[in-house]
Amino acid sequence: MITSIGVWYIAEKINIKKFSVIFIAVISIIYYLSFELYAMDFVLKYQNLTSHDWQYDYKEIFVDKKESGVVTDKYGQPYIFALYYLKYPPEKFRNEVKYNPVDKWGFSLVSSFDGFQFK
């Protein structure tokens, strides 16, 4: 909407009617193709290029749960994903969770629970 108002304003400033119509058509085609490229990238490529940012691998780890395992905490706090995907009862978690020592910032991360270790 804003782009079309800008294109119309510029076309009105030019004052040559034939040139204005051609100018509007060319700009409209360029914007359409630009949006088309964006939409196709978003629909077809985005999910594959950014899947690691959405931390989808944690779902695969915890849905196909083994008896125990070591999970890296390089990309955040994976115990949150474990609690969510395992539908872990909060009371049980609070009773068996083990924390890492408090760091210099005053935070303590989950070290382990239910056979999972987070390192």
C-alpha cells in the first residue's frame, strides 16, 4: 500500500502521462517479482536453512527417549525441551533435578534429571 502510494506520487510529479504509465508498470512488475522471490524463499527454503535455529533436533531426542543420555547445552537450556516433549510432571522434576554450581552472574543451570545429563 505504501509502495503504491509512493509510485503514484512519483508518477504524478513526472507529468508525462505516457511515461508515467510505463514507469508505474515497470515499478509494479519489479515489486511483484521481488515479493514473489521473497515468498518463494520463505515457503521453500526458510524452514531448511533455519531449522537449527528453531532447535528442532531436541524434539527428535526427547520424543524418541532412551533410558538416559548426555545432551549438549551449547544452544541454550535443553532441559526445557525435555520437560515439554516428555510431558514431565513438575512435582517429579522439582524432586529429582540437580543443578550446576552458581556462575559469576548468579545463574545455575540444570545439570541432570531422569537419567539425562546436560553438559
